[in-house]
Amino acid sequence: MAQSASPARAWIGTIAFLFLAPGVVAGLIPWLISDWRWFDWGGAAWVVVPIAWIAIAVGVAFLLHAFALFALHRGTPAPVAPTETLVVTGVYHFVRNPMYLAVLTIILGQALLFGSWWLVLYAATVLAAVVAFVKGYEEPTLISTYGEQYLDYRRNVPGWWPRLRPPAPKSEHG
């Protein structure tokens, strides 16, 4: 298992990784694709623009929450500096991959705001890359690191479609 970092080091590493990974994937690259030019939705703008901003805001909020959980567990989301314990609290009660879903939500919100089919195609590409990474690296690593604890978590928490309620508490008698 990973050696836990000091709280300050965990926060610094988490913030640095936030700018390096999701900052590039959900910020820099969408900007390069769309130049962040708002699309003229005409009469539909009163519906489309708020939906786009809500998607972006919800994605950012969930992303920041998920990242903070890693720092609070004295590690980072970066594979090179993980937490010592499996993070299963907060949004991780509802879905195993909230960071990836948050990033995709941010990208799709921008696609809607900027009226960009290129960003939709980019989101599909990001999804394919993320699923390949999760299946090819992340899940095997979590299984080898946390064993039965991760397998139990994987059996009980969906990977990609969030459940609406947290799991029922387990009783002491089974």
C-alpha cells in the first residue's frame, strides 16, 4: 500500500494534479477546440444556456468534492501518489468513478454552451480513453492494492451510472 503523505503534501499534490489532469482535459483542450465562443441559440438560449451552465457547475462541484476526499485521505488522485486507504465516502457512495463523470459533464456542458459537435466528439474520445484506463490499469491496481475490500466495493457501487441513494448500512449480524 502507499505511504500516506502529510496533510499539506496531500493537498498540494491534489491541487497540482487537479490543474494538470482535469484542468487540461476539461479546460485547456475544450478551449483549444472551441475557443470558448458562445453559440447563438437564438430564442432557445433561455433554456439551453442555463442547462449548459448547470452541467458545468455541477461537474466542477463534484470534481472538487472528489478531489478533496483524496486530500482528506492523505493522498492524491494521481496514480503516483495514491491514498493509503480506499476512498469510499462522499460521492464515492454513489458511483465509483465520479471524477471521470464530472469531467465528462463539464465537457458536455461546454459543448452545449458553445454549440460544438467537436466537443461532443472529444467527450466521446475522452470517455473511451477513460474506460480503457479504468479497465486496463485502475481496476487491476485497486484489486491488487486493496483486494477483497475493493472487490466488495465494486460489487456494491456502480462504476458509471450513479445510484440515487447511498447503500443501506450493514447490520452487525449480516
